Amino acid sequence: MAVNQPPEADLTLLTRMIIHDLDAPISVINRVLTRLLAGKLDLKKENHVNLIRTSLSALERVQLMLNDMQEVLTTRSLTPHIQLFDLGALIKNIADRFMPIAEAEEKSLNWTVKGRHKVSTDSELIDRIADNLLLNALYHVHSRTPILLEAASHERGFTLKVTNIGPPIPVEHLQSIFDAGTQLHLTTNRKWKGHGLGLTFCRLAAEALNGKITAVNLPDGAGVVFSLEVGNIFKEKDSHD
């Protein structure tokens, strides 16, 4: 399967998305350092030590994103780096990194993985899509209801879902919530407490992977399910394996 390249009109927006995407790990680092300076972290507690580890991981991710930005500006495309990997291990790493952040906000995360197929795509982009969806959920989920992270692999690829029990997306914007203009409009008018332009980055990254991302309100407006579907991408030399 070939990799989609963003059209010329999206290149400036894609660069803006990467710049915006830096906000997520920088926010993590800022929160941890703020708590540390306020004397709210006890390094004798394992969950507090995990927060420090999370901030160090976030710093590494900033460097990777800066590399992405340089690549986009140089090659005028976001080129996926394809590799074969264990989806279950990736989801576990995402969950382990996110849970201390959720706990710091008095929220929680439940996660599951089904299927044992290895998948072939860009694990870093999938990681960043998941980060944006989870941070978005963190803003909306009700305090006593866990965020749900679900993934399932199959022979042709995989699906990833993030569910938060909280306010629904306004129906008239459900189909366009991934558009930059819609996100800015809803955030400005306080109709949707979104995480900046993170959902727009998710759409562009999904498209770069020949994938699709959708949002569906739960029945009775109980919350939102974000779903990512991605097929396996094989390097040309592996396409006949």
C-alpha cells in the first residue's frame, strides 16, 4: 500500500500542526516541573517518580517533533517511517505514560488490546495521534469515569478507539470537528473545550498513513468515541512477503 502525501495546500497547515503538537509534551513537562517546584512531588512515591520519567519521555518526543518539522520544511511532506511492531506493546507504553498524567488530574484510564497481529505502519505517528486523543479526552471526561483506550489488530491493520464519558460534540460540527477552522470556532465560542488543533493533526497524520479517523457521539449524548482505522503499509521490498 502506498503512502499518501499531503496536498500542497496542506503543507503550511501541516507545519502548523507539528508546531501545535509540541504543546502536548511541553504541557506535560510544565505540569511536572510546576508540581515539583511547589513541593507537591515526593520522590519516595513511585507514582511521583513515574511523573518525572514521563516528563523526560516528553522531552525526547519534543526532539522527535522538531525533527519532523525540519523534514516537512525540507521535503515538503510528512514521510511516515514504516516499521513492523507489536501493537500491544505500543498501547501499553502509551497507557503507562499517560496514567500518571491522568492521576495528577484525578482522572483514570482503562485500556485493552485485542488480537496478536504485528502491524506495519509509523508507530511514532500512531503514538502522537493517541496522545492527542487522550489529552483531548482528559479535558472532557467526567471525574469519576475512566477514559477508555481500546486497540484491536487484524490481518490487514488495526483500529484504535478513545472514549470519554462527558459532553458530546455539537451535532452540527460532528463531521467537521477535525477541521482547523471548526476547532478554533468552537473553542473561541466555548462550545467545545478542545485541545487546540490536536484533532486536526490527528486527521492529517491519519491521512498520511492512508487511515481514517472519525468521531461519534455516544447514545443520549453521554460522551464521544474517537476511532482510528489504519491499514498495514509495507515497504516496497516487503510488499510480496
